[in-house]
Amino acid sequence: MNWIQYKNTNYFVNELGQIKTTNWKNTGQERIMSLCDKGQGYLGTVFVIDGKNTSVRAHRVIAEVFIPNPDNKPEVNHINGKKSDNRVENLEWVTKQENIDHAYEFLNVRILKGSEIGTSKLTEKQVIEIRNKFQPRVYGRKKLASEYNITEATIKDILQRRTWKHI
């Protein structure tokens, strides 16, 4: 198996998506590292570099080592949609929009909007009411925020269509 060093560290990666260290817990022992969920299904681990713990996501480290990125694209896409599959053949550099498009096209991902989002405090009907009620210096952001039990900043975002753009 072909192990390649990651950025002059004690860490090495291979095409199968594995990561190993040559200094396990400062013992000088070589060991393949266990990967755990680092959020949203992405696998990763912690590297100790210059005495500091650094959380890393495996797919990113593997892409940096094995996949050229001449266009300097910022994100790494899992081609088959499986975030735990960090084999080189399953990774590619993409833009944010390319990543989103891939999710829509191949994975049938649908972005939740408005009241579909579980943490939403408002409904579409309430957002329309807020927009209709607002009158500067008469029925302002402060009054609306109090009435709907949300912040003035949220009211501002609604009015300026930074949020709830779909209605």
C-alpha cells in the first residue's frame, strides 16, 4: 500500500482513505488511526501538529495529498454521496455551487425553506404579515419584533429579503 506524508507531519494517507501516524501518542509507534464522525457524517480525527490539537476531516486531507487542484476549488465532493467513503476515486475538488448541484442532481437532496426548517419560529403567513404591516416610524421593526417574539435583526433580514426569499 502506498502511504504518502501529509505536509511534513507524522501523518500519512493512502488511496483507500486511511490515515496513519508514525508517532502514536508520542510513543514512536506506527498506527492506523480510527476515524470518527466530525459532524454531518464526515469522518475525521485529530492531528497533533507543533504540540497543538488540530481537528481534520479525512476527505479533505486525502484530497489535498492525492488530487491536484489547479483551479483552487474550495470544497471536496464525495462523488457517490457517501460521506464515509474517502477513497481517492470517490473524491473531487468542486466549487460550492458544483457541490450543491451534485447534491440536487445525483442525491435528490432538497433544501428546506421557511417553516419546513425545524427551528423556524415563523410561518410563511407570518412573514407576509410582517412585510405588509411594516411602516417606517409608524409600525417599525421594534414593534414587529416584540409582536412576533423575534429579534429586530430578524425583522430587518425579512424586510430586506435576506431571509425568506422564497416568498
